[in-house]
Amino acid sequence: MAQPDRPLAGNGTPVSIENRSGSSDYVLVCDHASNFIPEAYGDLGLSAEARVAHIAWDPGALGTAQEMSRLLDAPLVYPRISRLIIDCNRDHAAHDLIPAISETTRIPGNENLSEQDRKQRIDLVHVPFHDTIDALVAERALAGKRSVIVSVHTYTPVYKGVSRPWEIGIIADKDRRLGDAMIAALKAPGDLTVGDNEPYSPADGVYYTLTRHGESRGRACAMIEIRNTDVATPEAETAWGQRLGKILADSLPALAERS
């Protein structure tokens, strides 16, 4: 699993791009890659255990996305700050943009924030993250490259006491070209229980990044959700990254431009 609590890069940038000039049609994003909390925010009133739990990030997602990036030769964009500070995959008006409670955990450092506090956090990483994706896609368009946007996430096997039976789920909204192709490929071997808009769907507000940079711009897109216990080691991240990278490569014919 990718190392938690990694500090910001030497130049203090809150957003990273790996393989910026990658030749693939895919652009990978990992909205919840890090559980790093900048020193200015202290510990948000949370225990050390809570700060490495799923409420702070998506364990296993970054390592999996990095292997997909390597295999596909695709650029990968991710924020280097915990979603406990601000969730880059939420609209500015979303109730859980800066969560005061995540699942059943109270987050004292996120309570009773002023509008200035909220703006400061938005400007810290939310704006740079989405500006970085916009700039990358524009740069690729100038070079004659299309951009198919894929976000990589993980989820907990149990949420609020309810077990989730899927090893992996694919989330898609109105444009289901990529989502349907991925679901079919994942189901074909018969060794997985695959969620279709499970354990989340766009109606839950989790499709913000893909709506903003993908579907609203006419770009094919899909969201991958892997059960986090299935990517709990570097070897598991690599194995899932390779499996998903091949599926994405094989899915490109399904993404022919609409007539």
C-alpha cells in the first residue's frame, strides 16, 4: 500500500502529475490519494488511528493507479492532501466537501468553519487539482491527443454496519460506453462480484470530478472503486493495476466517437 502521511513535495505543491507526456488516450486521476494533513491544521482532533483510516484517504488507490499509469503510459493526477481537509471529488456546495462527520467519526477540526476558512481550503488544493486537470487536458488537445478520464478509488468492505459483497464496482452516469465495457470484461472470467453503480452511484455526489472534466465536456469517463482489503499490499496494488490496465487498453474500441 502507498506510504501514508507523505509530506508535500519539495516545492510545496499540493498536486502531483506523473507521466505528464504519456501517450495513452487515458488520463488517470486519484482524488483521494493521500492522507497528509498540513501542519497548520494540527490533527483535526483525530487519533493517529483515524488519520490513517479510510476516512482520511483511499488506501491502495494510488499504488494501483500508478501501476495502471505505467502499463498504459497514461498521465496520472492526484492531490497530496487528505480529503479530511477538503474533498476534491465534491462540488463546492456539497455537504461533505469538508466533512464534520465521516461515517461515524466526528472531526472536531472541521466544525463551525467560517466562509474564509472554507475558501482557504478550497484555494489550497481543490482549485489547483482541477486547474491541473484542465491544463493537462488542454495541453493534450493541442498535441492532438484525446483524453478519456478514469478515476481510481477504493472503498471499505463494511459501511455503517452493512457488508458490501463486491470486490470492485464501476461507476458511470449517462455516458456508459467505458463503464459497460469494463463491467463486461470484469465479469467475463467469473471470479468477481462486480458492482454496477455500486457501492456508490453518481446520484450520491461522488461523480464530481468525472462530470466536470469528462461527461460535461463530451469525454468518455468512468470511476473505478476497489474494495480496499483487496489492495492492502504493494503486490495486490500491482496485480489490480495490471488487470485494470489491460481492461482499459482492451476497452478503447468501445469508445468510438458518437455519430
